[in-house]
Amino acid sequence: MFTDPKGPIKTFEWGRFLIQGEVHSADGEGVGKDIFMVGEKVAAWSARKGHRLKPSMVDCALGQGVSVLVIGNGVNGAIKVLKKTRHKIRESGIATLMIKKTPDACKIYNELVRKGERAALLAHGTC
């Protein structure tokens, strides 16, 4: 689905990310199939539940000093970002919000990181 040897996200397939040589997957590897990244650091996006992205589910990305937040809303775009969630992100001071299907979100995020942008990624690895 997505490959970029220059990374930091090297590959993404259904439910599986390869980041900095470490697998994160739906099979319980690494931090799992839902990830949160700032720069090259990856953590679990454990707040994400269901297919409606509520304001509390983006808290981990707020207050990180990022100007861009990229949300990977699933392989098929199944996650809907609620209007009140978008509002909370804007109110937090994040200037740019991008919502893309997860393969496209990975590509955009890698490009931003390589350009030296202070960006965060919230990505759902299935649906």
C-alpha cells in the first residue's frame, strides 16, 4: 500500500507499519495498529475507539508544539472526524489539519518530517 525507503515510516500495509526498523501491527507487535508520531518518535494511539473521532481522542497530539497534524483515517477512510474535534484541534493552535486515508497520510507525514516541519501523525491501520 505504501513504501518509502527514506522513512521514517518505511512501509504501511493493512494493520502493519514498519517505522525505524520496528513493526507495529494489529497482531500485537510494537505499539499496535493505531499509531501516534511526532517527528520520528512513535507511540500507541490508544485513545482511538470506533469510527467517530471524538475530541478526547486527539489529546495526545495537542500541546506537542506542532504546526501540522495529519490524521490517517484508515485504509478505506472509515474514521469520520467530528466537527467538534476539528474545532478543538484548531483552538489548540495547530495551524494545519490534514485528514487522509492512511497510506496517503503516511506519505504526507514522511514528506513533512523530511522538510523539517514540526508535524504529528495520528494513524489508524485498518478500515
